Amino acid sequence: MSSNRDYGSELDALNDKVEELRRMVQALLAGDSGTALRDVRNAAPSPFPNHTATGEADEGRLYYSGQYRSAEGQFRWTPQESRVEQLLGLDGEKAARILAALGHKQRLDILRTVLREPMSGAELVERLNMGTTGQLYHHMKALQGADLLVQEERGGRYALPARRTFPLLLLLAAVSELLDTSNYIEMEQVRSHAGPYLGHAGDDADPHILLMAVVDNSVLEHKAGHCTEVGIYLHGDGSVTVTDNGRGIPVAALPDGRATNVQALLTEIGRKHSGSSYVAPGAEKGISIAVVNALSQRLGVEIRREGRIYRQEFKHGIPQTELLTVGTTQETGTSVTFLPDPGLFAGGFEPGTVERIAADLASAYSGLRINVLGSDSAAKA
């Protein structure tokens, strides 16, 4: 019985697959030949530059590849590499122009939408809730002119050029790694324009407004039936600790896995959550715990729940540590220690003012016990 199989072609195809696998493994190892794969994201940088075989300094290389399946079919890119030296030497003006063109939310929404599935103009208007086709076509014209969008035929569907798909996905992957910086940019804006939150800012800004905002979260836990005691501790360095025996801020990771609930609560200014938002007299905006974090020189949070003690530190609102597990406990609750930024608040906490705040709250909530320590007396109820 004869065979029609072409063993030579099959062997060539197998060799191609082996070669591709070799390149992928080489890309993953990124030059660490003979060593196990390792996570170097948090490793300290070497004080010595890498050197190529020729002895020339090499700033490093990035390796990338991928595959993508859409309504139009499956795309696949073989492993590629870029030298860091080349990336750092890009034309800054042109690079900024590209990022600015893609930095418009509606344009980015258009590209992400047609990346999943080509659509007509009318379908895009409906999908993106743009309201009018004029608003859409203003952005479509700019994207087409930049060769980031093509139309099948006049009046037909819009799609992303195939050669642009992978670079856009790589850009989105890079953005996802930088996504948390959006929160810190917003926090810096709060620091630069604190007036709408404090009623006014400057030498006469009242730090007790921040204290009220933090205590308000404990009061909210009390009103929900989970907190019976609050402690306010004034420290010699000008900081204050507010602690309660509530449930403790949730520590589980968010669905995207990039942050925990507690970090999101403390860094996302506009986050919709069940926490309190204290409104200072004369202020336009409420002060959430994230705003307190933004307006503090430093802030630390300790959470007691599920049998463990968790802790995380912040500086000017930016995390200085991950959420760390530091011990075990049978208690529950949250403790927040913060130091108002001296550049925004000229004065410190006044024991008499803190005692009046505690007395007013204890009077308003008969089942809540409030202790003030670090002053000459304490307010209790």
C-alpha cells in the first residue's frame, strides 16, 4: 500500500514549530540562559550595567508576542524584541502626538469597540451612546487620518487595520500596568485644589475636618450595627489614630486583581462605595477617606478581620507597601493613623476641640462609646 504523505514537508513544519518554541522560551528567559524563570519586578536594580558579547553597554531588551481572536478571525504574532535604548531614544514629539491622539476617551472607546467587532457608524453611535453622528464622525475623521481606522467601503463598517491591532493591544497592556497612576494623578489634583473639600485652604485650614471624616466612617459602622467603641489617640508628632471595633475594611482583591478593596477605598477619589463622605462647612465636595489620604503627609491603616491583622502604609496618598499580613487576632476593626500635610494645614489637633467632637458624637449616638487619649482628659459616653 502506497503512502501520499510528504515526510519532508512534515519534517520542515515540525522544525519550524520547534524553532518558534525555542524563540518563545528565549524571549521568556530574556537572556537568563540556564537559570529558572523568576519574577524580577521587585528586585533591586544591579549597580553594574549589562554588557553585550562585544563589551558594549546594553540597557536591556523587551520581548513580546501574542495571539488574538476576534469576529474577523485569529491573529498571531511571532516573538519580537525591542532594545530599551531604542525605546528611550524615540522621537519625543512624535510619541507625545500619538499618545495625545489616543488619549481622548471617545476615540479610545471607538478603537476598542471596533477591535472586538467591525461596526457601522450608526452601530457605534448606539453602542457608545454618543447621541449624534456628528460627534462620532469628528473623531472618526481624525482616526482615519492617522491610519488607525479604515472603512470597508463608503457607508460600510469601520475596523482597525490588521497591522495596527497588535501595537494597540501592547499599548493597552502597558496602560493596564500603569492604571493605578490615574488614581494618584487625581489625588495630586486634590492636593493642589484642596479648597472645594475643606471650604478653604491655607494657613487657616482646619485639620479637624480630616479627623471628622475618618471618625465618620466608624460612626457609619456603628449605625450599621457593627461598632460599639471608637478610640481617638493624639500623638506627640502631630498625627492621630482613629480606631474602632467594627467589621474591618474588606481586604479581598478586586475582580481585576490589581488592587485590594482597602487600597481602592484609600486611593480612588471618585470611587462609589459604602464609606462615609464628610462635608466640611462651606465646602463644595465631600471628604472621603481617599481625600484624607491625599491631604495627609502619611497615612497607615491597620485592619483586623477574619482572624488576621493587615497593614498598609501611604505617603501623600501613594502606597509605600503592599497590604501586608502582620499578625493574627480574634478582634475585628479598623485603625487609621494619619498626619495632616503641614504644607496644607498650619495648625495641629487641639485636645479641647477633639474632646468636643467626641462628646457631640457620643451624645448623638447613645450606644457608641468614644475615648480620647493623649490629652488631659477623655470624653466618654
